Amino acid sequence: MRVLLQRVDHASVEIGGKIHSSIGSGLLILVGVCNEDTDDDISWMVRKIVQLRIFDDDNGVMNKSVLDVGGEILVVSQFTLWASYKKGNRPSYLRAGSHEVTVPIYNRFCDVLKTEMGKDISTGVFGAEMSVKLTNNGPVTIFMDSKQKE
């Protein structure tokens, strides 16, 4: 599982020119699933995301988590996080999970994240053509891979 998370002042998803979901201060999380992802990947990723200290404390030091600051979360599926650009100029997405695998894992990820946050989260629509808008705060952008755990 790959995740690109961004600390945002606000973020939204539009579908067909209409806002589907939006958040204020918190995290925009783009999620890419591969066929090998399991509940262990979900658990590790969610735990890391909600505990990651990337929000400022009173001294301006990144010392607080999204839980600590009561931030909101918007999750958007993003198969292109699995792009391979090794050969040629057209990325290959062969490592991205199949629809049959990805949908249940994405939904489970969102459910576990909601449970860990103790409140609802916002999402895009899996497979929809979406326009994602955000104001990155910091900017803080972090790439995470559950198979590499760096």
C-alpha cells in the first residue's frame, strides 16, 4: 500500500463540477493499493498516519498528530501511485491492484481509519473522474509505502 499524505488547510473533491466532499485543517490522503496488500498493510499504515507528528505545537514545532489537533481527513483512491516509469515515457500501472482486490482494501482502509480517528472521514468516489483541490500547509507532503516502512 502506498500513500501520499499532505497536511492541508482545506481540501475538496469535485465530481461533475459539484463538491462531493471537503475538509478543513487536516490530511488529504491519496491511497494506492496493490494486489499483495493485506490487513497487516492497512493496520500499519493507519496506525502510522494517525500518530505521525506533523502538526505544529504551541512552539511551532511539528510535534502533534492529526489526532492531537482534532484534524479532519479526506481519502482519495489513487492507482497512479503505483506507476512504473522505468521503460519508455508512458507509465505502466501493472503493479496497481485489480479492481476486485483494490475496492475491498480501500474500503477497509477507510473503515479502520475512521475507527482510529474516532469520527467520520471524508472520501472521494472510487473509480470516478475527480477534481481534487487543496491548500497544502507547510508545505508538508509525505510518501509512505507499507512494504518499505522507511
